[in-house]
Amino acid sequence: MAAVSLSSLFSERSFGELPGWAEDDHLAAFAAFRRSAFHVLTKPYRSGSLGIDFNAFGTAYDEARSVSLPNRAQARDFFERHFVPALITAENGGAGLVTGFYEPEVEASPVRTADFTVPLLSRPADLVDVDDGNRPPGMDPYLAFARDTAAGPVEYFDRGAIERGALGGKGLEIAWLADKVDAFFIHVQGAARLNMTDGRLRRVTYAAKSGQRFTGPGKILSEHGEIPLEKVTMQSIRAWFKMHPNRVDGILWQNRSYIFFRKAAGDDAALGPIAAATVPLTPGRSVAVDRLLPTFGTPLYIDAPTRPALDSTP
């Protein structure tokens, strides 16, 4: 593997030091890695700020595309030949937190009706990517998306503005839902399976976002004394919203980030949705990461004492 400049948060280890490495299903991990190897022929991944150079994967990707490994032993050998384990240490020295991802499944309508009034929107034409090369002076450096205007990029409409109609009349609606809370949690996950009222199954996945920082409703409700922090779960948040329907907008609009979707292929029901790395997620083998930090396609080995809880906090 080519030399890489590792962050000070990384410390080199051996494969023998990885708990459970010898017993893991390396063949399933290889299958997930191989999908990325084919995708990068179309669009390479950018190198993340943690210092793992995408170009360092070249040899591993070349081999992954050229072989279909028959067993776990050969898959294990593949990873041990091409990669070196590096322990990721939290800046505060504390333990990490692993949460689970799921693909919500809800009923939806292809058109707006009296019952289905909450849209999932596709990416607007005036939403543009921004980075250090084209970000105007004074714009929040966190923002990776902006609204294109004659005067240059400006911060995009946030959740409250969009849900109050800032993008109305543009024909961006992919589907309509009956419940704004269902729509919000689809935004949190970034994907969904839609059981359409006309009998079709449609999958949608993340396309872009308005760009602002995410603020979870669980944190807001805890800070307001509505739900004790230790009891904040998706189920408790949903229950609170159901009991306080007139306060839903006031809580959700404090999360200014808004997600846009695109239709996704759903041919293989065994695979998850196509997420930000634009390859199908593999149950138990794909990890959601901040696109600015790790490099997409980087193999991660996670040792957690228990499986993520199904009611993990949004």
C-alpha cells in the first residue's frame, strides 16, 4: 500500500491486535469493498481531511476488480496485504458511540391528496456545491451547499423556509407522505422505501442537503425539559410529537438542515439504499461517515461490546 500521512489521532496496530479479527466474515467485507472499487472508475472519491489519500487505494482497487474471492481466508489475506490497521483515538480519550442505520418504510402517494400533503423533494436547480475554492468571504466554512444567485452563492433556504413554501411550484416533489414526522426521520436516515398507493415500491436516497448543521429533536426536547436525556429515543420523540402536534414545527424547524432526495434502484432487496458514497449499503458492513473526514471506501474495523440499539437517539 502506498505511504499515507496519518492524523495524530491514529496509532498503528497489527491485525493480531484487532479483537475478533480472525473470526470475522472477511468475504462479506470484501464484497462491500469491491463495490466501491467499481464505482471509483466512474467517479473517484475525494481524500478526507483525516489524511488517508484516496490514491493509496489504487493497487487494492485494481485487484478487487480483477478477482472474485471464493472464501474468507483469501478475503482476509487481501486486507492484510493491502492495509495496515490504525487505531482511531478520540480527542478527549473517551469511548466512541456506535448507532444503527435503518431504511424507513412508509406509505406514500405519487401525487398530493387530502391525506398525503408532506413532500419529499428532489435537488433544486439553484443548489450548488461550495468549497474553499468558491465560497464567498464571510460564508460559514461548514457550508458545503449554497443557493446560486446573480450576486454569487448565498446560504440556502433552511428547513423552516422550505417547509413554509420557499421551493413551492418548482415541481421538485418525488412523492407525498401523510406525516411530517415520518418525513423528518427519513431525512435523518437519508433513504426510504416508499410503498406507493398505486401498488409500486419506490426507493429514494440522499441527493444533497441545504447545508446547515443538524440539530436533533431529542437534544432540543431534553434541553427544554420535555424528555429526560436518558429516555430520549426515536420512540419517545415520536410519542411526544403525537401528544403535541401543534408544537412539531417549532421543534423540527430548529434543525435547519433539509435533505433532498433522488429515486434509487431497488433491484436487490438484500442490499440497503445507495447512500453518499453512491454504492449500495451492505447490512452490517457499511458505515455512515462525515464525507469531509474519512475517505469514502476506507475499510473500517469496529469493535463494539453490543450491537447498536434499535431505539438509538437521533
